[in-house]
Amino acid sequence: MKQSQHIGSLIKQILKEKKISVKEFAEKLHCCCSNVYDIFKRQSINSDLLQKISKILDYDFSPPKETSRQNLSVMALIKTSPSKFDELLADNSFEIMMSKQL
């Protein structure tokens, strides 16, 4: 999700990408269309509703976990073996190593 994009506009974008109408989405969510348009305006949303929306849209709204795990691996390498990190950077092995972790 883009940093400037709030959850409501992300939901609206996903509906558009999946070619799901507001009416169809409202029916699946068991609400009226005006409630869906209200969701599109929200900056935040409660977890229960987000979970329902996630199931309907078959979309995972959680942040990627690999990124944080990857960052921890890099920080551990820098902290424990700065010279090894420098060697990896010098011969592009670092990029290869990180792509294998993803």
C-alpha cells in the first residue's frame, strides 16, 4: 500500500482491479451501497470488518513480513561481521543473497 493511500481508497482500487461492482461488494458484505461508499472514505477500519473485506476480495491487507525479516538479516550481518558485509557489497553477492531470501 502506498504511504499516501488510506485503507478506503485501497479497497476501492482493489474492487476496480478485480472488476467487482459496488453493488456486488455490498451484497457480499451484507450492507447497502452507501455503506460501501463510506468505507472508501475511511482512513482506518476496524479489524473485524477488514477481515471480512479481505475474505470477500481474496486480498491480504497485512504488511509483508519478508521485508522485516530481510532487514533483520542485514542488520545482524552488519553488526556481527562488517568486513563480510563489505565483501558482499563489493562483488554484488549481497544482492544475490537477498534475492534468495525472498
